[in-house]
Amino acid sequence: MHPYNLDTLNKRFGLADILIFREGPGGLPVVEVFNEQASAVIALQGAHLLQWVPSGEDPVIWLSPEAKFAAGKSVRGGAPVCWPWFGPHEREAGFPAHGFARTVPWEVFETNANADGSTSVGLRLLHSDATRAQWPAASELELYIRIGTTLELDLLTRNTSSTAITIGEALHTYFRVRDIREVSVQGLEDLEYIDKVDGGTRKRQQGPVRFAGELDRIYLDHGSDCLIHDLGLQRRIRIHKRGSHSTVVWNPWIEKAEKMGDLGPDGYLHMLCVESANAAEDVVKIGPGGEHHLWMRYSVEAL
Ligand code: BG6
């Protein structure tokens, strides 16, 4: 059972004609936003953005047609929050990949109709005995989502303990593309990356990233804009970020997608993850009482 009461949420945080809470797929509560600039859907479990469609545009975010929605399970697609580690846990093989933030309940603490026509939603992760067993450090995690002609995501970690903490994190966003074989990613040229498909070998990027097979890379020391150039949809998605030092690029391609079982037929052709992250040696150390923002803005430009 989820811990939400939709009536209470609507009374407290609903915004007439703009923002409502309702039961979403699999019975998971979602917040839906419709304003003049865009629409969006966010599952309260995981503070997981499932959709963002700027007015007059094709959907920007990809959600698998075979995504499974269930309490405690991660959803394939959208923008999962990876925290407080990225990838497998360093020491504990039994801990979930990419941390627990994407599979636990979050609570809404703020909604706002902004003067510029955009809408904001603030969510915070609810710690429990189960999360504390995997992450004993006293800390708070909040995600602010601003839905408008652009989408802004601000993931804030506060260290409320008396010792330093080190976190790995990512907004593991699945972008929708028409055909991955016609897509390139620009902005990563000449960077060093960890090639996870080649046993973690370190390599250097030559030119734009193109896709012709499984690709799973952590680009290091990267803080500038990334552009997803989509010839099929005749658009470019720009990812502008702050407080992120790594960018992860991932497409599982055919065989891995088949093994995963929740990407849908040919799902790999229509998605691409470009994740604003702090991973590998780019993990973030936060001193006692300190905080860290992982902030990004997505915008769409015509080609
Ligand atoms: C990417 C990783 O970020 O996430 C991949 O680099 C991984 O190695 C992928 O396969 C999906 O992870 P998950 O846990 O959502 O299946």
C-alpha cells in the first residue's frame, strides 16, 4: 500500500486547472500538470518524472510501452533519480543498482503556479528504516521540478550529519528519439570516458557520439551543454547543467534490451539515456551541514 491520500494532496497542493493528483498506472499516485506551456506527469514513488510535453512539441521523454508500475519497483523510462550511489553499490552486492531513491515514496511539500506561466513541484524523499539500513548518514534529498517551455530539475542533497558524506547521483533521463541510428550526441568531443561495454576501459571521445550497437559510457569531468541531435524528429534537445561533473550515455541495443524484458518491441530504437550525473571519480563529497545541487535544464530547438 502506498502512503498517499489523494484527497488530502489535492486539497493541500492542487492548483485549479493546472495541477491535480490522481491514481496513475499500477495504482501509483501521480501528479499531473497542464499549463499553457507544457504538460507533465510525475509519479510520487521515486519523484519519477514520466512525461514532459512542451506545447506543440512531440513528447521529449520516453516511457517504455512495457514499463511495469508497482510499489518498490523502478520504472523503465522517464527520469529515474539515482541516489545516493550510481550503478552497483561499491561494497554491498545486495543493495539496489543506482541507489534506492527511485523506488521509495517521496512526499510533495510545495506546488506553485509561477508568474512566468510555468508550474513547480517540490518533492522530498521519505527516509524509512529500510533506506537508513542502506544509508545511515543523516541527510535530506529534495527534487524541484519546474514545468514550462523548458524543464528544470534541481536535485538537492543536504548533509544534516556531523561527518562528511560522499554521494553518487544522476537524473537517468530517457529521451525520446525517432530512430537512434539517426541520432548523434554533441558536446562530449575529446573527453575521457569509461567504456562499460569494454570492461571499463578508459578511452577518449572522437567527434560526436553515434549509435550502432550497445553503448554504455561515463564521460568524466564534463559540465558543459550536451545536445541530442535527432534528424528524424528534426529537433535538438539541449541539456544545460550545473553541479554535474559526469555525463552517462546509454542505449542497450537489441540483445540486452531483450534480456531486460521491459523495453518493448524495438524500444531501444526510440530511446536514449543522457544522464546528468556525478559518478565514478566525480562523486561528490559534502561536508557536515553542507549541501549540493545537481541542476539541469532541458530545452528543445528546431533543426
Ligand atoms: C545506466 C548504466 O545508467 O543505467 C547501465 O550505465 C545500466 O549500465 C542502465 O544498464 C540501466 O540500469 P537499470 O538499473 O535501470 O536497469
